[in-house]
Amino acid sequence: MTEKEFFDLLLTRYSEEISEDLPAEGLGYYLEYFLDHYPPEKLELKITKKVAARILHEFMIYVLKWEDLEWGDAAKLKDIYDCRVCSNAIAQVYERGIIGEAEPLVFGLNITLGREEGIHIIEGFLSKIKEIDI
């Protein structure tokens, strides 16, 4: 699954299952980057766990208006600071049980996600949204 496919699937599935109303503005830097300025050379890049975490975290903050959680178990991940820009996003999806470890205490930031894995993550994310909004 490519980064663009993951992003497009997230927006499509959210619109189908949760709400057709996505804010016209204020999606956050990372989401607007995907919508407006996605460089052609990145269209075919396979999505990694850290990029999926960043996309989902921006969605949580700017679309869903969720507050960040305190880091609990995420702080124990050995590789959480391997990408300082991604660390909070990784912690947030990890703490919420949206994306788990690759192995004990290792998130696996640069592991690429296959199509089925990407779909599974998005479906799990949508389930979390439904749980919270009930």
C-alpha cells in the first residue's frame, strides 16, 4: 500500500462510515500536505508504520479534535525516538491500540505495511472513533 492509497482510503472510509463532513480548512499541516502538495515522486512510496502514525495522529488532532494522551507504555518503546518528528504520533496511536509493536518493546517505525495491514489499521481506527463517539 502506498502512502497516498492509505491516505485516500482513510478519507473514503471515514466519509462512508462516520461522517461526510470533513473540514474544508484546518486539517493540519501533514494532512493538507497530502491533499494539496503531494509530490509526484512520493506517490508510489510504500507506507511505513511511522508515516501511518503521523497521518492518523494529524487526523485525530485536526479532524476529530482529540487531545493527546499521556505517554504510558509508549515511552518504553526502544525505537520511539528514532524519528523525533514522529515520536508523539507513534505514542498516540500506540497508546490508543491503533498500531501495535512489531516485536516486544519495538514499534518498527520503518516497517512497510501491505495493503491488508493498512486496511486493518484504518478499520481499527474507525472502530476506535465509533467507541469514543458513542
